[in-house]
Amino acid sequence: MAIIRNAETIEAAKTLLRSYYERNGCIRFRQDQPEKGRLGGVELRFIVGNMNERREVSNALKVLSIPHGRVYRKQPTRRQWVVPLYTRVNIVRLLQLVQPENHENLLQRIQEIIKRKSKSESKLLDQN
């Protein structure tokens, strides 16, 4: 599959993000640990190989109006970069828009983890 280099339209941005997620993306789930005072969370990561790919993913997210976290290098000695998404609302929105291979399972797992939904999360998750 050819990767679209300039994500100027919404459809091009969706295609670009789907290809990057399916190539080397992941979602990390962290369970609640009330004894340690930690709330569970969800993080979606796009792992890209160079600065051009990093810019493409950031621009595609910008086209879809989905903010991302601070981009960081995976390890100092490697050339991989991580473009993270942290809020559950943004992750759900991205999964619904982009629809990677296993998005139904991921949305269901996110819904199981969420015990205290915000209004925006309830609105997004109840649309399915």
C-alpha cells in the first residue's frame, strides 16, 4: 500500500494514520491501582522511523483535529520516534475515524476499562 505523503484532506489523513498504526502502532492499557493512588489509563502510540514520518503523523492528526502528546525518541540510541495520544476521548475518536484492523476489539476494551466516564466519552462511546 502506498503511503500518502501530504495529508491535506480528511480521507488522506485517515489513510495515512491507518497505515502507520497498522505498521508499527500500539495501544497500552494501564489498570487502576487504588492502593498506590494510580488511576488506569489508555495510551495510543504511533512509532515512526524518522523526522519526515513524525511530521506526517503530526500533520495528519492536526487535519483530524486530534491533539497529541509530546513527541519523544523511543531510546537515545535508536532512530525511532513515538507520537503518543493520551486522552481516552481522543483515542476513541481516532479509532472511530481511522478504523484500523482490530478497532472494534480495542473500543470494547477501552469501554470495559472506563469506570467513570466523562460526558464527552459517554457521547462518543454510546454512538456505537
